[in-house]
Amino acid sequence: METETLIAFEKSLESITSDRQAFHHIARGLLKQNAKSTDIYYDDDDQQFQSDECAYISINMKSGETTRCAVGWLINEEHYVPEIEGKPVYDSDVEKIVLESTPNWNRTEESMAMLAFAQRIHDGQNPEDWQKVLSIANSRLFTIEGGFFKLNKIAIDTVADDIIKSYKDERYFNDNYPNAEQ
């Protein structure tokens, strides 16, 4: 990242105080990026290969382009270490780096569940579906007061029902439904 952009990014991490703010920061980053963060490799002939494995932070050594997974948007480069790649969000090393990068975030018991949920959106959904899924999750999985993440069966069922309904509506209107040919 350019120095000015990096400074603004680090300041924005310091301003996160709630689960909802962390989720919004992740959502903005993912939607702007519009691509999964995966490791990129080059062979001896300089041919590019992209891994199927998601990466917290991936830097394309040729273009210099950096991509981030959901949790990667909460990690500043000063605290990042490549050894966290391949580790789950609940790993103590990953938690420590996120904590150091977002020092003012008032975490709750559900904060790590929110990160795992956001990570699952990044890893399991196509980027073109992120807007819809993130929007539904934002409206259904946070408390109105305090912006705390609430993960329970009712909330999950509501989100799942809303996502299924949105796909059925698209299918009815024959518009961008992923399985329209079925």
C-alpha cells in the first residue's frame, strides 16, 4: 500500500469500536476489492498460478496488488506475519494480530463468531454475491443498540431464509440467478 493509504487504513482500524463497525469495515473492503484473496505463485517460466486456498493477505509480487480476506481487512501490515496463513480465525496467533490491529474494538463473546461468519462469506461465496449476503447479514445479525453481533439459531435461520428468498425472487424475474438453467 502507498504510505498515505496505509496511514488512513491504520487509522480506520483504530476507529473500530464495535462488532458492527468491524463488519462494515470488512464489507467495504471486500466489496471494493471484488475478488477473493488467494495466494499467487509463479513457476520458473514466470507463469502465474493462483491457489484455491484463501489468504489473510496476498500480495502479487509482479503487480504489487494486495488482496485481503474478510479477517485480513482487520489486520494492519505492521502486525501481519505470513505464518498465520492457513490458520483458522480462532487460532490464538490470528486473534492476537487482529487484537493488536484493532486496539479500540470492544469485543464481545460473539466477536470471533462474527469474524468466522465474515470469513465464511469470503471463502464460500462468489464475489458477485457478497453485496447481497453482507447486506442481509448486516440487517439481521446485529443488535440495534450497541451494534453487537448476535449469533443464534433464530438469527441464522432468518438470514438463510432471506438469502433463499432473494435468490428465488431473482429466479422468478430470471435475473442473475446462479442456477437459472435448472
